Amino acid sequence: MKKHIVCLGDSNTHGYCADPGDCADGGIRFNEDERWTRRLQTALGEDYLVVEEGLSGRTTVFQDPCYEGLDALHYLYPCLKSHEYVSLLIIMLGTNDTKERLSTNAYAIGLGMRRLVQKAKTVDCWAPGQKPNILVIAPPPIGEGVKTSPVADEMGEGAVERSRQLARQYQTLLSDQDVHVLDAGALGCEFNQVDFMHLTRKGHAALADHLAKLVPQLVK
């Protein structure tokens, strides 16, 4: 069986493209060959199966009062069981948690990620003889331009500031969880200049290139 890499995320894993000029198909979603998940699959080769589990608006554990089914916590069990055996779970979430209407802060979002990691460890989905293997990716901080962008009202006040603190909170709150933590903001994974919170085509490529080197080290 191939080594299953499950990528659980939000619109940046689903491949949302806010700038049609940056997408080969000119649509609202990057095509398969442009998204970081597919690029990672190509780089890793046939011994791996990279599973894309992205959903726009997804949070760690917080339920959005305006849209149902967006928290990853309630989806995690069936997701992991659907793709067993899992060799590596990659979680990249947190951007949507910063929305003002969720009434939270960076510390609470970090606790949400910690809760999600703890839940993942309890699921009987891991490759035989392997302990839970999880990589948490802190998304790049939202750009200042979001405050005057078309999604300014959607994100509300304080989203930028909260997003800037996520990497540090993840590092601190997951330090005793025996998981790997990566700060995508330090990798040159650029956001577009439309909504300042979604990866560009180059951003997808940069993330995939880094993960292509890292994943083989994490999956033995």
C-alpha cells in the first residue's frame, strides 16, 4: 500500500484563487496541477498518495454561527478513517478562526489546534506499528491589505493581529504533543494582493517544494 498523506485544511488546501489572472483556468480555484497538494504528490512520486481534504471556511474546533459543518473537530474521525492507513496527517488551519464573529483570540485558536491534534491521536487509523504522525502548519499571517479589501467585513476587526500570533501559539501549545510544527509564513509562501489571505500560484509552489523535502523525513 502507498503511504497515505492526508492534508486537512481550509480554502488554501482546497485551492481557492481570489485572483483569476493568477489561475491557469481563470476560475475561482487553482487547477489540480497548481495546488500545493497535487504538486506535492508529483514531487513525492508513486510510493505516496496525497489526499486533499480542503474546505473553504474550515476552522479548527470553532463552529461558525453563519455556516454549518465548518469545524474540523467533528469531521476528523470519519476523514481519517476514510483514508486509513494514514502515514502522515498534515493540518493547515487557523486563518478562518481569526474572524471577528467567532469571538476568539490567538491563544484560544492555539488551544483549538491542540484539541484537534489530541483528537487525531485517538483515531485508530495509523499505519501498522506506527504512532500518530502529525505535521501542523501555521498559515502565513493575513496581510494588512485585508482591512480595505472586499473581505474586510467578512474578517472583521483584529484578524490580522490574531493571525500574526498563530505560529508562536502553535509552537508553544503543541510543544508537549510530539508533533511537528511548521511556520508557512517563514517559507516565502506569498498571499495574493486581492484579499491578502489566499496563496498565489507561487505560494502553492513554495509550500509544495518545502514539503517535498520534509515529508520523506517524517514518513519512514
